[in-house]
Amino acid sequence: MSTIGNRVLVVLILAVTAACGYHLRGTGSSLPPGVRTMSIPVFKNLTTRYELDIKLTRAVINEMVTRGKVSVEADAGKADVVLEGEVASFTATPVAFTGQTRADRYTITVTARVVLRDRASRKALFSNPAFVYVEEYDVPPGRDFDSVQAEAIDRVAEKFARSLVVAILEGF
């Protein structure tokens, strides 16, 4: 193939891949371009897990701040958008057992309703009525889940937040 033919082929490949919607992770955003600030009030907790709402909210705020795409504003009245969350369920299901029939691995599932709204118009920019995060948690040897529950929830909250923020900011 000639040099001109190679160049035409390269240009065609670039044009096709540019038009397919492919982008690198971390470069996309499902937020409108004018959104600069976000308020994240404490999620409502419909479960019986103590402080689950606070831990999930704190983790989402930390993840949003870490990403740096928008700044987090404590006062919802001053923010461009408001992320509202409601923790619908939390389950810890034993999936593996030691020889003494004690559970040593759990599948933890958190389900939440989340809506990101434009503060002024109240229009939903992102909505997921059943955002589900599932994580397996290994109980350290010689301990039971009740004694490490707070640690497990902290770890799940961090990963839940990362997953939610990626869904909001990167549109996946």
C-alpha cells in the first residue's frame, strides 16, 4: 500500500474511533458543564444498622472531594446540585464457614435510592432507585462478624461511595 493510502487508512480509523463514543475512564461526566458545586445531605437510613447513613454519606463526600470534578458545599441552598440518598437495605449473608460452623466470609449488600437534582429546577440529572453494591468480607480468624461489623461497614462504605461517584461522574 502506498504512503498516501496508509495516511488515508489512519485518518479513517481515527475518524471512526472518535465518533464511536469511546473515551478514557475518568474523562467523562454525566454532569452538565455548568455544575461546579454539589451538596450531599446525610442519606436517610431505612435500615437498622447504626450509623450506616452517616458512614455512607461521609464516604460519598470524601470520594467526591478526592475526584475534584466538583466542590462539595455544606449548604444545599448554595450548591448547583444536590445528591439525595436513602439507604433502603443492608444485608450480611454468611457464604463460607470454618470447621466449627462459624461464618468466616459474608456477602454484604447495600441498596440505596439516589437522585442527583439540579437545585434550581429540581430536575433529576442522575437517578437510580435501586443502586446496589455487593462486597465480600472475610472475618479475621478467631473473630465473629458482630465484633468486626463496624470495620466491615467502613470498608463497604468506601467502595460503595467509589462505585456511586463513578456512576454519577463518568456515566457508567
